[in-house]
Amino acid sequence: MRNCLRVLRAERRWSQADLAGELGVSRQTVNALETEKYDPSLPLAYKIGRLFARPIEEIFFDGEDAGSSAQPAIPVSAGGLSRSDLQTPGTVESSVGESPVRP
């Protein structure tokens, strides 16, 4: 299942560890969600939706609905990162000293 969790997290300048702490899960779980290796349980999906004040359908989506490149509209705050910033090959450095990660 595709998601925009990395974009939402980046808008708040949270590390994966920060988001994990807010959700009560491990950083590895956040990483697995962002890399689409793990689909959240329904309770976790709702918790994520409440945290970001969005319906879960705006965060998690199936690319079959409107083609494989379908993504929900995510407003990016002025001066923040755009979706293309996070999809460009390279690394994204964390603000709390984690090793750079590949998007």
C-alpha cells in the first residue's frame, strides 16, 4: 500500500524516531511503513490519521484507483519540502543525527 507518510513527517521536520515516539512504535516500523514494506494495522492507520489531522485515505492509498502513479494531494508548507524533493535520488539527512537515508 502506497503512502505519503515521509512527506507528512518531513513537513514537521520530524525524524523517524520522533514519529515513532508519537505513535508508540519502533523507528524500524516507521521505516517499514515509509518504504511500503509494511501495511499498518487499522488501529495504527487511524492513529496516524489523527496525528496528522487527515483521513487515512489521504495518507494511505492504492495505486490501482487512478493508475499506478496516483497520489493524494498534499499541501506542502511554504519553504518546506516538496514531494519531488523526497523522490529525487540521493539522501535525505535527519535533523537529529541519524544516518542519511535513501528516499
